[in-house]
Amino acid sequence: MATKSDNGSDSSLPPRIKAAFEYLEHVREVTTQWSPAIPMRDLTNVEKSVELAALRALQQYLLGEMDFAENPSASKSADTDDEDD
């Protein structure tokens, strides 16, 4: 199974999808008992809802329902607005 270090920083995945994968990795680490000295724990209600949202985002991305592409013109206009202040 791939770990966070296997993903690499040059991945062509959109930032939201990268974040979803990273959160699901966090969930796996929290809910799996890796060592007898560190007990596993259940997810809180908020963590469960974020996990579900991450799974939905991945499903939509992998099925091609959404591309989650970043809009470069939107980020440029936000940068321009910040410079005006």
C-alpha cells in the first residue's frame, strides 16, 4: 500500500484530491493499531463526516463527474485584489 512519502510532490492530482487522500491516510493511521503501546481510537462525528466528504470527492473525481481543476484566473484575481489593499 502506498504511503504519504510514495505520493511525491510532483503529482498531477488537483489539490483537493491530494488533500482527500492525505485525510484518508490520517484516518487509516488513527483507526489502525500499529503498536500495542499506542491504542487505536474511533473517529469523532466531525472526523467521520470529513471522511465521508473525502470519499465522495474521490468518487466524483475517479468517475469523471468532477475534475476539481484549479481556476488559475480566479487565483490571479485574488492576488490582484490583495495587492490593492
